[in-house]
Amino acid sequence: MKTSIKDIAKSLDISTTTVSKALNNKPGVSHEMRMKVLKKAKELGYVVNSLARGMKTSKTFTVGVLISDIKNPYFSEVISSIERVLYAKKYNLIICNVGENPGKEREYLELLVSKKVDGIIAAPSAEGQNLSVYRKLIRYGMKIVLFDRLVDSIQADSVVVDNRSATYEAVKYLDNLGHKKIGAIYGIEGSYTGHERLKGFLEAVKDFKIECHNDWVRSGEFKEEKSYKHAIEILSKKDRPGAIIAMNNFTTLGVMRAVKDLNIKVPDELSVIGFDNAEWMKVCSPAVTTVVQPTDVIGMTAATLLLDAIENDVPNLPHHVVLKTSLLERESVAPSGK
Amino acid sequence: MKTSIKDIAKSLDISTTTVSKALNNKPGVSHEMRMKVLKKAKELGYVVNSLARGMKTSKTFTVGVLISDIKNPYFSEVISSIERVLYAKKYNLIICNVGENPGKEREYLELLVSKKVDGIIAAPSAEGQNLSVYRKLIRYGMKIVLFDRLVDSIQADSVVVDNRSATYEAVKYLDNLGHKKIGAIYGIEGSYTGHERLKGFLEAVKDFKIECHNDWVRSGEFKEEKSYKHAIEILSKKDRPGAIIAMNNFTTLGVMRAVKDLNIKVPDELSVIGFDNAEWMKVCSPAVTTVVQPTDVIGMTAATLLLDAIENDVPNLPHHVVLKTSLLERESVAPSGK
DNA sequence: TTGTAGGCGTTATCAA
DNA sequence: TTGATAACGCCTACAA
């Protein structure tokens, strides 16, 4: 099996140099010689050894993608989009599924270094415990693009969404429809997205003079179960909000399940605004009005930025791309009854 | 940055051999020497170069995972499970997202070979156009585990679900509830899963003497849009089935959307059995009764089989694991009205 | 246009 | 216990 350029060279009685040049379309080989080499290579089933090539060229055409949960459709959509861009340039993706486990994140990062990846696209783990690791990597020249979760103190390219205005606009939208009592299930407090989305919400609550008890705003930690429980608690009370905002897809799922179990009529008795655009939200009854992140553009942008950084090795100032979310109107929101 | 064992050796004035032994916990180094080396390695921020190591050992601790669509929750669940098992043994995953594109599949397979992966877990692309490629890989000693889509003619370990009995049992279940008019949206005709599930359905239809017009059984090609359209057509007619079976998660989504748009009351006017267990199926109204594949076990089994093949290099006879599906009863099925 | 030789960072063999 | 040396497969000055 293992055919090397040496084998090709031997069987053609030429040097490995010539073979290498021929195979890589480098100048310095006659046309007929190149043809001869190509033919023999095919005949012997030659496949380049990327390890050996990588050692010489210090380029592996491999990129690490670090995320917290591949089962989250948000991430699988972004990955799919990253893959499309990178595959076109013959790069491979190593998937690092780290959960919210900083230790695992660190280990994966080291693994990526040892595998000599050309770059890393990462949504750093929530609490930002490994910032120093990222900083060190960058200092040593690793190309890194951050997405989803931005970390100001890291000098890397980044792609995020305007989380704050996303929730701000959601409240504004509800306010326009006459809603004055609004609750929210937000995400992980220490995380960038969790923090920003909550902040946007609270700002809007203040600006629009929304009634919002402390009790109506709780952290579902971006998890379905937790969100479900909090939604149940908030919505079981007599004095409950007329609208509720969920701040990611799992949270939205939890809320919708709570609503269903409590037999609350949406949107007549309660308006719900979700976050992210999981496929189920359109078949749900009622279909969920939601804040949509452009996952496709996020992935494409991140991949393009990384490719740029890799292929033009000029250490530019970091690019920070901020994308807009949009509100997709479906059926889960209605004007306030009173 | 780039510290090598040479640097450690130099700064300690010892040989690289000793450094290597110390770092890899190999015998032949005194305890104190090992400590000294470890300390210096940490101090210099040494990270092993996996490329170089791989060249010597011809082991890369990298595994390729080839699937058709990472956005399909079925696959992301399986991947997540594979990752859990492989990460525990320090293997990395290269994700190959090939769609239903045989050319891309071939290219990825070649890329994996050139990267010297230790093994491949693959759900071969639907039409099975690259069987000869898989066969060649196996002949040359590549460790391969197939899942989801089995191909009899390939001598590789495999993990699949008993697709035929899955749909057979679904029909039987409906029959028990008095349903005698049943339709189905099935998958890609040429694919293993598409074929098997349809076959199970047709067998049951025959065995239980179900009424099933040709027109009620159509291929949604495992795609939501196509399935939606066919469902609309089947269900718009006056003479329509009292129950319908969808044969994967996207198809189920299409059917549920159709049902919703046609304003058909499920399960009163129509019973629906879905396939796969996407998260939305439980919040849907009504929640979808569905055939569940044990994605977790599928991934775990595939990863374990591969690990086994890699680590005990005995070319055993291939293991063929067939797992059972289960029917998860929720709200979309009711006894037949008449 | 073609070939020679050296080295990328490891590990494995064998000798000291 | 330690070390010198070769080799994995490829690329690339440089020389012929």
C-alpha cells in the first residue's frame, strides 16, 4: 500500500526531487516527465503523506473548531457553514466538543497545538476560564477566530451578533404591541452572550417603563430543563407577565414545554419570543416568533477571517465583525389584551 | 515558541533519547533524570509535535467521521456520542460532511488517508457509489466502521438499527388501534435506510391487510420540503389515509407542517407516527409519537468497535451490530375512528 | 531539466 | 542508565 515518492522515483529511475516537483506542479520538470510521473503515481495508488509534508512546510491544512455542544443546532449550523468554506480550500476540521468544561477545553487546545493546526475557530467556554491560554496561543502566532462568545481582552478576530440590541428590540417590539408586563429566562450569567442579552433586556425594560418583577427574570442557564422549571414557576403564579422572552434555543424549548404543560394559550394569554431559530419552532403550535441569528453568515465570516489570517501572514489588527439579528414574526406573539 | 526535545536536551546537556524516554514514561531513565526533564519541558512550554511522532509511530490518534449532514440531529447526536468515547482515549475527530455528494465523499476519504488517520467511522453516502473505494481502503488495512447505512458487500464492522422491523412494528401498532388505511412518506429509494424502512412498511401492510393506495406511499427523499409537498398532496384528497408514517426526522417535520397548514386535527382526524427523536417532537402540538433510534448507543458502539480494531490489530471477522428501535408514545396517535 | 543532500522532530535500535 | 545514529516521507536550496 504505502507508496512514497521514493517508490515512484525508483520505478521510473529518476530522483525524488523530480517526482516531487511533478506531483506538485512546480516548475523545473518537462511536460512529458510530469506526465510520466503522474501516470506512475496513479498506477501505484500514491497518496501524499500529509504528516511528512506538514513537517517540511509547517502547514497542515487542518483547522480546529472548538465549541461547547455539537448537539446545539446553533453550533451545528455554524459548523456546517464553516465546513463549506474550508472544504473549498481543502482544509479539514477537527471538532472539539468541550461542553462547559474548561479542563477539556484546555486539553483540546493543547492537542490542536501538537497537531500543528493552521488555525482555530472557537466559541470559548462560558466562564472564560482559559483566557490566558488563548492569549498565549495568539502570542505564539496561532491564528484564532473567536465567535459567539467574545472576549474583549483577547486580541483576536471575532464574529458575534449584537446580542444586546437583539433583546432590546424584542422588548421594544412587545412594548409596541402594548405589553407592559414582561418576564425573561436568560442564560449563563458569567457568559458573554448570557450577560449581553440580559443587559439589553434590562435596558429596554427601563427605557420603556416595563413592569418586570425580579421574580420574572431568571437564569435558565441556557438549559432546557432549568428553563422549563423557572418558566413553570413564573407562569404558575397569579400575578404573571403577559409576555416572556427566552434567550436561546434550549431555553425557548423549555418555555414552550412549560406553557404547554400549564395549558396556557399562546399567544392569547401569553406572548412568547424565542431566541435562535431551531427547525422545530416553525412546526410548533403556535409557531414561535423568535430572534434569529444568521448562523450561516457567522460561520462563513469566521472561516473567511481565519483563511485570510492563515494565507496572508500579516498580523493585522484584529477584525471584529458584529452581525445583526432579526426578529422572525410567527404566531406566538399577540397584542396585549389590556 | 517551538520547543523541541532537542532544546530540552541541549539546555540539560543530555541526549534527545533520554528526553524522549522521560517524556513518554518509558523505562531506561532514572527517576531524578525524568523529573529534571519534566520540569524543564514545562518550563520551556514544550508541546509534542504530533506530526513527527506520527511519522515514526504511524499512529496519529486521529479518526475520521464521515456523515452526510451535520445539521441532522441524528448525526450530531451520534457524533457527540462518538466524541465522548474517543476523547477519553485522546483521539481527535476529523469531521467530513459530504452531503449526498459522492465526489466529495471520495475526496474526503483520500484526505483522511493522506492525513494517516487511525480509522474511519462512516455513514456511506446514500447511493453507495463509492463502495469500491471503501473496499480498497479496507484491503489496504484501514480500520473502518460503518453505521446507519449498511452495505452488505463491504467486509467492515457495522452498527445499524433494525429498520425493517421499526416500520413493521409501527404499522402493527396502528393496526392494533384499528387503523386500516395507512400512508407513508419514505426516504431515498436507493439508500439502505430508505429501502429497509419502506420494505418493513410494505411487508406489514401486506401482513395486516392494510388498505394502502399507491398514491399514499411516496418518497420525500428524507427532505423536509419534498415530504411536506407529498404530505399535502396525500392529505388534501377526499380519500385519504387515517394514519401516516414518516420515515426520518426531516420527513416528520414536513408532515407535521403539512398537517398544520391543512388544519387537520391530529390525532383525531389523522394519526401520525414519526421517525427519529428530534427535540422538537416533544413540544410540538400534539407531541409526536415516534420511532426512536438509540443514537447514543449507536455512536458508542461504533466508537468502541473502531477503538478495538485499532488497538488490537487482529483482523477479526467483521462485527455486525444491529440495534433495536423503540416506539415512543406521545400524542399524535389515536385509535381509528371507525 | 534533473539530481544530490540535508533536515523537519520524533522514536527505535543498539552500543557504551 | 545513557547516548549516538538512523529512519519515517517529504520538500528545497543548491549543484550538475
